Amino acid sequence: MTSKTPNGAINWPSSSGAPAVAVEPPLEQPLPPFEPTPEMIDFNEELTNALRACASTLYDRYTQYGDLGVLGWCNDFNELISAIETVGMDGALFTATRDEGLEACDQILRLELDIKKQLVLFFLSSQVARLRRFLG
């Protein structure tokens, strides 16, 4: 039968009749503090700048080209979301970038766009939902 010592070690019985051997639990090493690389910092800044410009770029495309401009912008936005997901899965997405992404989604949803084609509206909504789902 096993027993524990006062310091948390486990005494394992010996089948040969020898005295029990105490096994010390392994000590957990604390993780070193996170130090982002300059490349991580630069890429997050680029993502933040792109997210800040999302709503105004979408509105400009809509005023210039109508529904087709929105559709083209959605393709660019899709690539931006893929880059954000890649950075996030690598564990290098900063909270400031995340917050800017959520703010961009809010700004896009508040735009007064009179999109005529339902398919374009669905595509735009799905892209915004995809980013919100990942960042949320």
C-alpha cells in the first residue's frame, strides 16, 4: 500500500521486502516571460493599420463601384482574416490587434450601405461573422 510523506512524496512498497522508496514529485518550472520578436511587432502593427482602414475602404469601394466594389473588398478582407487567423494560431496575435479587429467589425456593421444583391450582403456578413467568431 502506498503512503505519502509530509512533503508530498509517495512511498511505494517494494515487492522484495526492502524498505519503501520515497519518490519526490517533479518541480514545475515557471515559463519565461513572453518576448515578442520585432517581426511579430511589425506584423501586428500592419494588421492593426489594415483593420483601422477597413470601414473607410469598404465605403470608398461601395461609392465607386457599388455592389461589385463590396464583393471585391470582401475578397481582400478574406485574405486579411486569414492572416489574422494564422498569426493567432501561432500565438503571436496581440490584444491590441484583437481589439482593433472587433472595432473594425462594429464599424463595418454600422455603415449605411444600400447593397442590392443579397448574395453580396450574405458574403459581407459571413466575413464579418468569421472575424468576430475568431476574435471573440
